[in-house]
Amino acid sequence: MKKRMMLVVLYIFFGAVSVPADEGKNQEQVRIGAYYFDGWSAVPDAEGYTYHITKRLVNEFPEREPVWGWRADTTEIMTKQIDYAADFGISFFAFCWYYPEAPNKEVSSNNAIELFLKAPNRKRLQHAFLVANHAGFRIGPGEWDEVSKIWIRYFQDTNYERLNGKPLLIFYSANELYKSFGSAEAVKQGLDRLRKQAEVAGLGGVAIAGGVLPNEPIKEIDECGFDLLTGYNYPCYGFDLDRSYWKHPYSDMIISDVYCWNYIRDNSKLPYAPTLTVGWDMRAWEPIGSEPKTIYFVDQTPEAITKGVTTLIDWVRAHSHKHFGQPFAMIYAWNENGEGGYMTPTKQGGTMILEAVKKGIDPVGNTSKP
């Protein structure tokens, strides 16, 4: 009988998902950022659906619906989200930012940052960018100088998240940037040019983070000139990909995350900010009636989520040699409700997930507000 052999090995190796202490472990404050995906601003069709607000999401996964509804396209709703995030220990939003490869560069998925900047309570949270440079939105040498000007304009906001006094810019995929530029040296030159432009603008440079996965050429990415590495999510590592075992309890995901953190730690010389994947279930975006196409996780109990957050913070504190300035970590995600990774309060569950997150943060005095 087939077994989830890799997962069993991970259980043995990591035990109860504990993080071994080392001499770098301390009680230094760890800032917690949350990735913010704005797939919820598009104009719906006649039936009330959009590319992301699908019929299957609405009808089969109503437990994911936020308290303000599926759409989040007003300053009033953004104001509520800022209050929820700040009240429950989140330090900043990292907004997914898109630059289409198509001629039209305007996308509704970039609306959220503008709503944030208009919110009357925006000072309660910092903000940063995750450049979503995946398929359809790849950025190469030809676009580099133009997008650099856009980023620098946003960096000048006094509420923009900073590391070592420099604005934080995260790339979804360091590997895609590596492939788009053609070599590590070409990427390095581009990143250095961005830093110099930021210095001219009086910003002191840029702290640039590259997102990586365990199956990517980390050694080559190390030579690209990033200041540190991080990741967007880690949903499918360390598992037998036999469809019979695609349904997992959320507690399994924490084991997978720790596996990824340790793999990147052991294979990169750069500082590293880990990400906790708070959920993953893509079925809502798959065709109605179809079989699952990826691993998915269920039973996101408050206890498991709290365990995930405390494991994340403990890992960061145990690896002070991997910090780049003030230690921070990311959570995927604030509002990837379609993919099952979300902390937003919902109509059915209220603030259950946020309470579990805060419980993982507050007992160690970690809550940080600007």
C-alpha cells in the first residue's frame, strides 16, 4: 500500500514541528508581514462573478467569504482590513503588484495599494510591494528602468516598510528574474542600478528580497545580488504526489513549511525571512465537478494555526545569523481566499483565524505596531 513516505520522514525528522534552539535564539521582536492579494476588485459579470470570484468559490466554499463580502474595492473596506490586521498583530501588508507583459499596464489587482494610501487609518500598518513577476507579468531588462521609477515613487511614502532604513521590495520569483535577465550578473547589475536610483532619490538604497523554492537553482540565485531570500508560499513540498493522498490536515503543512525553511537555510548563504503558509486549497478555482488538481489542506483548527505561528517566530529567533536587519517573517496570506490561504474575518467563522494568529504572536510579546 502506498504511503506518504516523504511526509513520514519529515515527521520523524522534525518531531512535533519543534524548532531546535541554538545560540542565536533570543526574544528579539519579530515583525510579521502578510501578503495581500487584490483579486477582489474586478467588475463582476451579469451573474455576479469575476475571474477570481468564481461560481464554485461562492457556492461550494461560502465559509471563506469575508465579513465585508467577496468584493474588496472601497476605501471603507480597506479601512476595516487595516484595523483588523493591526489589532491582531500584523505589522505590514506586502501588496502583490503586477506589471503586465501586455501593452495595457492597468490591472484591477493593483487597486488595493491605492485604497490603502487613501485609508484614514493607514498609519496603523506599514506597507511594501511583492512584485508578482510570474507568467504574464514577467519583468526583464526592457522594462526595468520604467518599473524602477514606479517603485521609487511608492518607496517615498513615509509609511513604507523598511529594513536597515531601506525600503523593502520583494520579488515573487527570484528564479523568473534570473531567467528574464539571462544571467546572475545581469540581475545584479539591474538591482544595483535600482539601488543607485533610490539613493539619488534620498532613500538610502533598497532592501531587495528574492522569493525562492526548494526546487530552484538557489546557488545561482545567491549570485544575483539580492539582500535576502524569502518566499510567497510552500504548499506542496515533502509529500507523495499520489492523488490518493492529496487531502491533508493543516498540521501537515507546518511540517512542509519547516522543511522548506531548513532547506533554503542549508543551501543559501544569504539572509532569509521564512513564510508560514496559513492554508492551501485550490479547489475553489478549479472547474465545477472536477477532481482536485493539487494537494489541499483542511481542518485549519485554531490550535494548528497558533502552532504554525509560534513555530515561525521560534525559527526566526533561532536563526539570528540569517537576519537582515530587524528580523521579520511573512504569512501567506491575508486574503488569498480563493486559494485557501487567508486570515480575513469571515461571515461564518468570524475572527477565529486572526485570534489564532494573535495567540501565536502575543504570548511572546511579539506584537509590533509602527
